[in-house]
Amino acid sequence: MDLTSLSKNPELPLDLDKNTIGRLTQFIEALFQQEDNSFATFTFPIDCHDPLAVLQKGWNSNTFQYYWEKPSESFAIAAGGALHKISAEGADRFEVVNKQRQTFIDTTSTFSASTHAYSGIIFVGGFSFFDHLSDPAWHSFEAGTLTVPEWLILQDDKYALTTLSFSLDHYSSDEDLLKAVLQRLQDVKQKISGTFSQTVMDAPQSSPQQSTIFRNGYQDWVNAVNHAKKEIQQKSFKKIVLARQTTVPRNSAAPPTEMLNRLRQQYQNCSCFLVHPGRGHSFLGATPEQLASFQHELLLTEALAGSIKRGKTVTEDATLANDLSISPKNRNEHQFVVADIEDRLAPFTQTIHHKKSPEIKKLSNVQHLYTPIRARLSEETDILPVLAQLHPTPAVGGYPWKKAAPYIRQLENFERGWYAGPVGWLNAKGSGEFSVAIRSGLIGPRKAHFFAGCGIVSDSDPEKEWQETNLKLTPMISALQYD
């Protein structure tokens, strides 16, 4: 391979050290001597302070775009372009996606310029709540999708890296591939340069539009809750989570990254996400609920059920937290979730640990009953089968789930789509994280659809549950007010 000619091109990032260039050259030469590889990924360390800024600067509504961030942990992923997409629908969608994922891993070679736990292949995406999608509003989404992006930036505390992925079929020689790798690395560095800086904004006040939104559909909600309570009394199920959708006009052409930027600043303890399939709408949100985090054989998950507003003063806030913690209705609802998660994890785990009593998880405008759960997975347990077993938890579905599931479609007057489904990322080494996509919205050029739900048990009050959904809708609607 002739590096001399490449070194004369000032646009290519040959500021890589000689050792890295040498290893990269040898790696690419070896690729073209093998017959069992279809793809290759290349990981390089970079300087990047804000991956969301990179995504916004290079936003392209015609291609796949993705973002994930946990501000409290200084962890973020920005990605764009779709090298390879894995998708499936139906009851076995997690299994089908997992098999296709393993096939991709088996036919991909990876190069890393530095040692890092998250170098190499990373899959990003998610799954819808139910195993089929039919609503035209979700036409650009599928029931289960994992994408290998063409470029990805990952920030882990103070360290950042980029992973670039290629199909080997597109290159006729090792020199062509090397040029392509170096050119894309340069493109990423150009995206990083000159990005916007964060601006913390005051939370907007409720507007007349919000007041109208918070009244729409009230009677339908009351009827649905009362119907659900009758089914609970008749022992059809013990708990069901009902949600509502509210649609808001949108007059701005600003990319959805701007709305996500406002959400991540206001909700530091949430997981912020954005999925744009490359056409149509974007799905984004700031969710407080983790479905599962995986690191080798360690699994972290949580029960998050039972909610109350935040107080205006320290005393009022503490009083409300105490009311939540002793509320029989909320404790009962929460315990369903804890017990169900334990039952679902049992086939995959060696040990499971959690506290006997729930803690209080405080967000900007709401506080929840919260029980963190820690489990040691059995050897060779894969991520996606565990996700399939955990989804949907009683916090967003019902208990028992199989009995409650048919009533969700019957009592809700909209298609959930990806709302309350798993969204996140995973790599080829057994690490990853998925959250439950609540506190979320489907954002289009002219309209935004927002979703919120709450658990219904035997003693639920329709009016109080309505106010709880209003409380949960507030972050998304408020963030849109800036548009």
C-alpha cells in the first residue's frame, strides 16, 4: 500500500502517529486477503466535548440519526448514517434481531487505535411497545430495529472516541479503503470543529395552549380508567397502565436536536434519546426509567412506579415525598413491578439483590417510588433475550401482563408505537443499556405527538391519574414551547 501519495493530500488526517498508521495499514491489507469478512469498523480517539453539538451541526433529515445521553454519568453517543440495519416484527422479533446481530458480528473485523471498553461495533436503536406497528404516524419506524451507523462518537466521562464502519464490498483495493477511512475520520473532525455551545434556559411557564392541551380528552380518560377498574374488580388483571396521546402544532423547522438539548439540561438524571430513521418523524425523550444496563455478567435494572409532584418549598417537597412513600395505592402498584421483574429475571440470573423498601427518585417536576435491582447473570447470557423477557414491565404495561395486554389496545385510542418500548444501544462485547421510552414524543415538521401514562389499580382516582399524566406531559410540551 502506497502511503506516500496519501501523505501529499493535506485534507486527509495523517496527523495519526506512525505506529497507528502502520497498524492500520497492516490491518486493511489483511482484510483483502480474507474471504470471511463483509464489514470492518475502525475506532480512533478524538477530542469532542459535546456529541449532541456534532449531531446538530451535521443534521441530515434524509439519513439515519441517533443520540443517547446520560448527563449525570457524562456518557453520550451521537451517530449518523446507516451502514447496516437489522429489523424484525412479530412475537419473536428480539430473537430474530439477535440472530442477525450475531451474524453481523461474525462477519466483521475491528480495528482500534487505542484500548477502550467501547471500541468496535456498537448497535443503536430500539423496539416498539407492541410487536407490530400499523399507525401511519409511525410509518418510518419498525417494530424492532438495530442499526450499525456509518459514524459514531462516544463520550465516556473525559474520554471520546469515534467508530467508523464500512462495507468491504464497496472497495476494490486496500488503498481505496484506507483513503475512505481517513477521509471519514477527517469528516468527523470537521463536524466536531465549530459546534454550538450549551445554553441553559429557564423553564417556560404554562401557556394558554398548554391549558387547552391538558383538558383535551378528559372524559374519554375517565371512562377508560373506570372501565379498567371494573376489570380489576372482576379479576381480569391486578394492574394496567393506561396512557394518553396529545398532539401539539409545531411551526418550527429547527432540528429536533434543539428540543433534546433543552430536555437534557433540565432533566440531568434522565436518559435522553433521539432516533431518526432517515425519513419522516423523529422519536425523542428524556426518560427516568432504566430497563436494563449490562456490563459483562452484571445487570442493573429498576422498578419505577408510583408518582407525585415536587413541592414548591423544601418542606412541601419532603411532605409530598413522605405521602408518596406511605401511600397504600402507590406502594401496592410499586410492589407489583418489583415482584414481576424478579420473576422475569429468574431464568437468566445467578443472584438478584434489592432493598426491601423503595427509595424516592426526584426529578425536576415529579418524584417516584424507586427500587434499584442488581443481578448477576448466568454465563453466556445474551442481552436481547433478557430485554425480551423484561419488556414490558408492569410500570408501563400491567400485571399480569398477558391478561392486561389486550385491554391496553381496547382502552387507549391511539397507537403507542415506540412509546414505552426499549430504546438504547449495545456492543459486541456484552455491554449496553436500554431505557423505557417514556416522557417521549414523536416529532414531525408540523405536529408533535406526546405520550404519558400511569398505573391503574383498584383504588385509582381518574381525576388524580389525569393530573399525573399532565405532570408527566409537562417536560415535553414545555421543551416544545421554544420552537
